[in-house]
Amino acid sequence: MAIVLELLSRKDQTLKYFKFNKPEILVGRDHHCDLRLEDPYISAEHVRITQDSQDHSIFFEDCQTINGTLVNKQSMASGKLQGNDILKLGRTRLKVVNTNQPVSAALPLSQLEESLNWLSSSAVAILLTLAYLVLSMVFGFTNSVEAYNVFDMLPKEMGQMALLSAWPIVFAVMGKVFNKESRVVSQFSILWLTLFIFYGLYLLGKLLSFNFNAPEALVWVELIVYSLVLFGFIWLSMFFAFHQTNKRRNIVGSMMTLVIVVPVVSIGMLGSSDFSAKPDYNSILLPPIYQLRPASDVTTFVENSRTLFMELDERIEREGLAEQSADD
């Protein structure tokens, strides 16, 4: 048998693993200690840990230290230790490991993680960052009605990218804390890829709106598609940051998506009104090459316009009769 200890972080994460194949060890700051800990609140010789040769029970004895020894948050001078007991020496915490207790089963390797390894490449992340910067500036140029100066717009675009970088940085920090691995490169890669997808969906929405006169249906389709992409982005961010089950990741990802989408939709609905002083029409005009349906000639267009006026007259007549019946 052996004395096995784990050095714990403040979040109860294992930082180091110590195994001593001897019946007695000395823990402290002195150089001759079996386990030397760099903690100014630990005495030179702080605690002596022994293991019984018969039943392999583990005992400890405080070496009359200034700050004492805590076992499971209780101050004790000596006693018997059980598996998973936590010793606090100064500001350092050590957990006693029960070597008879079987370790947890190995986690299965994720095929998804293996297929996404290319996102962890620094070269890929840098390339995606530069590509997004170029794309955002091109997009700003094509949508600008004023003179576009690259050197004036570059600080603005880089500032927006710095704000967007807060998301991967936060998840990278959480990954480092909870998973001991930041995966910051992968977090940035999926951020830029998601924004590329959003740009593509925006252009696709303009193309569909230009070709099909169904604004209400397109609004709901866009909402669903954007929400799914956002959910996927949040899901992958958690996938790289934490060890979670897919069920938990799906629940948390869905809740975070709703928290983001619902306020945006609510604000849009509150800002809309049935009456508008400006005519409601589709103002998207694209070159003829983007036209998916054949164009109608002038005669057909005029005939279709007459039909619209006839439908409007019938609607006015019906509403007038309904109001007259209500007055009677």
C-alpha cells in the first residue's frame, strides 16, 4: 500500500498527484520534507502522515505548528484519516486518496472533437481572423453611401472585433478553470466561422426576399435558422470549454439561445405597428443575374396591378357593409 495525496485548487480541481511508497511522510516547507509545499503559511515541518502496516489505516499528527491543521474544516492536532478527507495546511489543501476505491470509467473519445481538431490550429485561427476583417470591410464598403476610407474604417472594424472577442475569451477562461485547458484558439475559430455563416445567411435572405414576395414567412424562417446557428455556436463553445453530457449541453445551450433571441424578437415586435406613414414595400434590388424566376412583361404587370385594385375595392366594400351592419 501507499500514501496517496492530491493537491487541490480552490475549485476542488486536482492540480497535482503525489504517491509515496513508504509508511511515513513529512509535509512542510523544509527541503528535507517528503512533500515540500511553497506556502508561506505552512511551517517548516507541518504535519506527519503515517500508514499502519497491518490494516493500512492512515493517521496524521500536527507538528505543533503556528496555524495548525484542519481536517474537513475542523482544527485537529492528530487523528485518523479517511478516503476523500481534505487536509488544509496554511492555504494549501490536500485530499487523501482511497487507493482501494476504483477510479471512474474512462470517457469515450468524441468523434466530433476529433473531426474539429483543425480548429485548434493557430494558422487557421489567424487566417479566419484576417478573412473576417477583410469581409467586414468589404461589406461596409458595399453598403456605404459615402466615401469609404479604408484607413478610417480599419480602427472601427478592429474595435468591433475586439468586442466580439470577449465571448471566446470568457469561455477560454472558464475552460481553463473547470477543464484545465483553455482551447482559446478553437474558441476564436468557431466565433469567426459563425459570423461567416451569419453573413452568408444575410445575403441568402436578401436573395430570397428579392425573388419571393413572402416577407412574413421569410421573417419566421430567418428567425428559426438564425436561432439554430446561434444554438450551434453556443453548443460548440461549451463543448470546447467543459466536460458535459450532450443532454446538459443541449439544455444549457437552448436556455442561452432563448435568453438572447427572445428579447431581440420582443423589441422588434414592440417597435412594429399596423399603421405606417411610409408605404410598406420590398426595397431590395439586385442585378438581373440574381433573379431566380422569369420576369414578367409590362402587359402582364399592368393586368396583375388591375387585379390588386379590384381586390382592394372588394375589401373596402366588405368592410363598409360590415360597419353599416354594426351601426344598424
